[in-house]
Amino acid sequence: MSEPVVRCEIVEPGVALVTLDNPPVNAHSDTVLEGLMATFDALSDRDDVRAVVLTGAGKVFCAGADIKSRAGAERALGDHWQSSRRAREAYHAIMECQKPVIAAINGPALGGGLAIAASCDILLASEKGCLGLPEIDVGLLGGGRHAQRLFGHSRLRRMMLTGLRVYGPELYRLGIVEACTSPETLMAEALTIARDIASKSPIATRLAKHALNQIEELSLRDGYRFEQTMTGQLSGTEDSKEAMRAFVEKRRPVFRGA
């Protein structure tokens, strides 16, 4: 039985680590895309997980499409549409996961790899981590809309039209990642944030992520109204009442996810 190309493990209470492990560069084959969907859908239903860290095995986060397997290959009828659908659904499985996802960008995240990183809630990068859209050099397109969530107009177009890679220090300067770390300390930094999230009410974090996803393209009025609706739902939960009691009593809250 072959090893899974998307590995998931509980590394400490409330925190899961998902690792892309498809040597040599963690390219997203159909198996990887299907593994991402299955993994993040399952994490949505796990009561023992409150936050997730996503990274790549080895020196690469994810190099995107597997160009070597595509070069010279004859596509059967429907292959393009099925492959495109798998990629879309894999990215959205991360975005729509009920648990916040932290990208620990340990190396190049290119093309579809950039889309995977951009689908996460919080991004961190090591000094060797980078984001890029190399499709212009390999006869492909894609990833621009996901990159648009991260980069401004001019930088995005330069990346898409030239294949420019933007590395950790510059990503931090631009405010795209929360921190730029050494390769050795990247995971510790990601786990610190995951641990902080895991200490919050799981209901509150789920509703907060859902609200952020929904309001991203809404007007100010409609977006804030949606947030108010989520606040109304949250305020009726035991976790909300416990948070308020703990604040008044000057103690740490004990959340039960109810």
C-alpha cells in the first residue's frame, strides 16, 4: 500500500498538521487534489481539531501543476474539465473548512501551490518560501484570481506576465504573510498561532471564518449585516455566555463547543 500524498496528524491538543508529501516537489497530481478535498472535509467534522497548519514536505511547499506528466501527454475527452474541477474543489475545501487553516510556506508555492496557500486563513513564510505564477513560461495560465486576494494590481500583473517569484522577506514587507522566519523556526511560529486559535471557542472561530468568507465580496452594508447575524447566532451559545462570565470573573474561559 502506497504512502498517502496528503498526510494529516494531530500534533498537540486541538491542532492538526497537514503535510503535502508528493516528492520531489509536491506537485498537485489528481491524487494530491483528491487528498486535499478528503482531508479538509474530514477535518471540518473532527471535534478534536480546532486549528490546522498546512505545509509541504521537504524543501518545496507545492510546485503546482505536474508539468513533466503533462508534457507530450494526449488528453482524453473531458480530462481538462475534470482536472480543472478537482483543482477548484481542492482549493475551496481549504477555504470552506470549518477550522482555520495556517499556511506554513516552507519553500516555493507556485501556480496551483500559490492558490493552495491563498486559500488558507493565515500565511507564514520562511526566508526560503516564495509565491509565484510561472505559468507564462510553461504554456499555461491560472492562479491570478487567487493571487489577487494577496497582491496589489501592479505586482500581481508583473508576477503573472513575467513569472516573478516573491520571497519571504518581501512577502512580509508587503503584509502578505504574518511573519518571515528562518526555515528552522517556521513550524514553531505556525504552531504558536494555531495553539492560540485552538484556545478560543470553536463555535466562535467557525462562525468568524464563515463570516469572513461570506463578506469578502459584499458591500460594507451587506457585509456588516451578515456579521451582525453571525453575532446573534453566537450570543445564544453556552460558549458565548462562558466567555462573558470569564471576562467579568477575570479567569480563563472553559469552552465546550456548545
